Amino acid sequence: MKLFKLTYSILFFSLVMGLFTACSKDDDAPNNGIPRIRYVRITDPASADSLLVGAFQGNLIAIVGENLQNARQIWFNDQRAVLTPTYITNTSILVSVPNEIPLEITNTMKLVFANGFELMHEFEVQISEPIVGSMDCEYVLTGGVATIRGDFFYPPLTVKFAGGVNGELVEVDDKILQVRIPEGAQPGPITVTTNFGETVSDFWFRDNRNIFISSDPFTGWWNASFVVSNPGPADPASINGNYIRVTRAIGAWNWLEAAGGPPDAMGPISKNIPDEAILKPEDYNLKFEVNTLKPYNNNMIKLNLGLTAFNNDQYQWKPPIDTRGQWQTVVIPFEEIAASYGGSLSVSPAGYYTRLLFHGPGDLDCDIAFDNFRVVPKVLEK
């Protein structure tokens, strides 16, 4: 009996001391051991004083406070973030804002701890407006389906074309839109609108600016026979009037000019490259549409544009490309073309020399169509 009383007394004393010690530890801990968020900041140590009340999807943030070591979940609105245990300490948590779009927006961050305690903190997930980067082909016929690439394409959304008409959405992904071209769509930028903002594209749909080779009508010195005016069943569909189609075997280092000529042969179209592009080529792109019915997988295509004389060291557009019988827009920064000439461009009121030339290593079984050679601004002029 005495042994039982002694054992009971030791156990009781140990329990009381344990509770006392636990209480003492909590009392000694900041905020009595209760989790607390003091602020949220960016993770760059050089900008540690940059405090945040919100962040964009995918941004890495630092939650700073006390007694945070037992955090097990973090929610932004109704989306759960991924926690990495090594990024959790008693005074801070590093976490990336979820990329997923919330269905319920509360502008609140919720931390859930191992003991079930929940800590709420006001924090806005700043959802990005759409980014409209490019269109696989900027020339698509009415009723055809255009592919638009970018980011943050979150339904519900609309795609509006110049002319004030909306396209029919065929498929929507975060980074890719497929839209059917409506009647009444006109040349110009497109506008993509979501619940989180509106963006006007820098590129133009059916871009008709500054075209210097179009074949409507044919002008120049070389190969009027390559121009397709009335496409037959075996020809690619016309996307903007006449186009050039080169169908022949081209041997290695054979010299074949497909289009072009000096200003007096090209006519007024030779003056269509803007002076601003000649003076600041870094602000412009060369664009054209191409359709490879057979792969462009050998030889070389050389380009002259914006020149006051022909240059045999012109820009080389190298293979490969295979559009599999579909029209596709090619984009080449104009400064790369200008740099390839080995000297500065100069403005020519009389117009510019133009040449589309096949000349390079390797035999090519060629069946390639081209249209709408143009030099256009990289950024939409506001």
C-alpha cells in the first residue's frame, strides 16, 4: 500500500511538473506560443523590407511571424499551396502562391497547424490579365480556326476582332486558345478579355501593313510563273489574294531567285518598309506566311530587304521547317536581318532592293508557298 501511494505521488508530481513546464515554455515563447503572422514579404534578401499585401500566381513569398513551425497546410482563397517542410521554421515559411484559379475569392490566406489551429491573414492573389503572344497563322479565312498562344486564358473569356465581332471559342487552355474566325473580322489587333483583365495583341490579325512582296499584282524581275492566282485542288488555299509557290528540285548551290528586284522593277511596293524600321530595326519584325507542302529540310533561303543594292551575304533563313500543308506565320527580328548585311541601313526615298533567293548546301525537293512579306512594329503603337 505504501508502495502504491509512493508511485501515485511520483506520477502525480511528474504530471504537474510536466504541465507546469509546458505552461512555462508557452509563457516563455513569443505570443504565448500561439502562431502569429507579422507580415509577408518577397524572398530577395536585398529587398527584405518590401512588404506584400498580395502576389501573383506562382510567386514565391516569405511569411514571417512566430510559432509557425507546425504549419501543415496553407490555403490562398480556396486553393491549397504546396508546402516544403525544409522551408518551414518557427519564424518563417517560404511558399509559392498556387497557379490554379480560385473558384471562391476571399482574398484570405489560411494556415492550418498540426493541432487543428487555423490562422487567417488578409492576402490578395493578384490574378494576371491575359497575355496574348502570337497567332500560329495571322491569316486565317472566315470560318477557319485560329490558334492563339499566350497565357492566363481563364474562362469565361471573349476574343474580339477588329470590326467589333467576337470569335467562337473552339478550345480553351491556360496557354492556348482556338477560335473560329467570324464574318466581319477585319485586319487589326485582337482583344482577349477575361474576368481578370483585357489585353490587346501587339500583332495584327490579317496584317496588311507595310507589305513589300505580295504578288497582287506581280512586280519585279524574277519568276512571274511562280505566282498562283487561281488555286486549283492541289494548291494551298489563298489567304490574301495571289501567292508564290516554288515547286521544283533545287540542287546544292544552284541559284534560284523566286521573287524580287530593284525598286524601279518592284514599283511603289518597294517603298513600303517604314523609315523607322530602317533607322531602328530593333523595334520591328519581318513577317511572312509560309506553307510547306514538302518539308524545307535542305539548301538555304536568302533574303534581301531594306537595302539600297543587292547583297549576296544577305540574311540566311535556314531549314528545317515543315508546316505540313498549312499556312504558318514566320517571325524574324528585323535587327538580325540588318546585322547580317555587315553595315548600317539607310533610308531610301526611292524604295528598296528585294530578293527571295534559294542558294545553299544540299539538294532540296522544293514545294513551298509564300505570301505577305512585311516589316511591322514589334509592339502595338498606342
